[in-house]
Amino acid sequence: MKLNTEVKGEGYPILCLHGHPGSSDAMSVFTDHLCQKYQTIAPDLRGYGKSRSQGDFEMTTHLDDLQNLLNQHQIDRCVLLGWSLGGILALELALANPERFTGLILVASAARPRSSHPRITWQDLAYTGLAGIINYVKPGWSWNINNFGKRSLFRYLINQHTPEAYGYLAREGVPAYWQTSRSAHRALSQAISKGYSCLDSLHKIPFPCLILSGEGDRHITAESSQETAQRIINSQWICYPNTAHLFPWEIPQEVRQDVSQWLEDSNPT
């Protein structure tokens, strides 16, 4: 299928892949900045955002979609940037066709993703529903953050409950959640049930990699991200203190600065 895609800027291309739930809009924390010097290509994956799917599919279908997307845009070589699930897809693309890519940036992702997320209770769901609805109507309202947000499942996604982070949740997080299809949920659930690891293949990645993680990430732990970095020959690992899975929305300026500096220093373009 033809993926709904947002292309920004000019220059060397960077393919930006969102997580689950997610959409191309969720990658604006990166693309709005990187497009000043590079061309960013941010698709809605199949079953996400405006890329509506017809029936069920498997996770491997995303890889075919993304290779076709690069062909459609006549992109022979590019840098990969993937957040969470997007990072796992970026790894698979890099391993399947390494000559097509020149650099890899993994954000809150890992080759053998491990979680430390506690059991979800009905109170968690209730507080999350209230916090999400109120925050969507009145983003970053401190009363909602203190009374509902910090008691909701948001507390496992962010450590720094700032108005800025809640602004991203309202503008990009909640809409992405509602636009994620049941088929996308099923595809991910099936993949998780089978287990996943590409650790033993990471030595095949020939180009430089930047791996970013949040110290308090409960969805894909910092330890699993570090494990990935240790298996890639040319890699740099950065772990941000007092942050969680959505750390690009907690400390966007710092993350953008580190990504830009790495692109300049490693010169994958």
C-alpha cells in the first residue's frame, strides 16, 4: 500500500519511523528540527494515522511497505531514525539491506526489547482516561497533571510531568492512539507473543549508530538499549536521567542537540 507520508526540508534523507501507537505527527519533535538541514521522510505505518489498512497483516509487512516507500521517493541511501517500535523496524531494515543505509538512530528501542512495566489496574485505566481527555481539552493544565496525570499510566511514559510534555501528549499522543487500528494492535500483539531478538545479527551493521534511552523507561528498559549498543561495532549510547519512554517529549532540546551533534560528528550522510 502507499503510505501517508510527510516530507520536510531538503538535503540528505532521514527516514523517521514512529512507534506504537503513533503516527508521522509524533515524529515532529525530530522532523521540525532536522528538516532545517536534511530531508525528513516520516510515514504513517500501515494501520496507523492516515495509512488505513484493509484487513490484518504481520509486522514483516511494514518492512515491505518501507522499502517500497523509499523506491517511490527514489531514495537509494539514507539514515534511519526509529522510536520504540520504529527502532525495531529500523534495525530490521538495516539488517535486511545494509547497503541502502548509512546511519542508524534508535530512540527508546532495542534489539531484544525488555519491559519492566507493572501490572495495569482498573484505577490506572480510569485515571488515564480522565487525564487524557482533560489534557486534550486543556493541554498542560497543572491541576490535571497533579490530580490525574501523575496517577495515570502516563507516569510510566514520562518522569518529568511538565506542561511541555503534556502538550506533546495532547497534540500528538492522544490523536495517534485513536488513529491506531485494531489490525495494528493485533500485529504487534502477535509479534510480542512470539518473542523478538536480533542481537546475534547486530555485528552485521557496518555503519555508525546512535542509541538513546531513558533511565526510567519501563516499556523498553535502558538496560536492553545498552545491550544493543554493546553488540554494534560502531555505536554511541546515551542514557538520560529522570526520563522514561517518551523522553524526546520530556527533554526535546537536549535530545535534538545530541542527534544533531552525532550527525555532524559521525557524518553518516
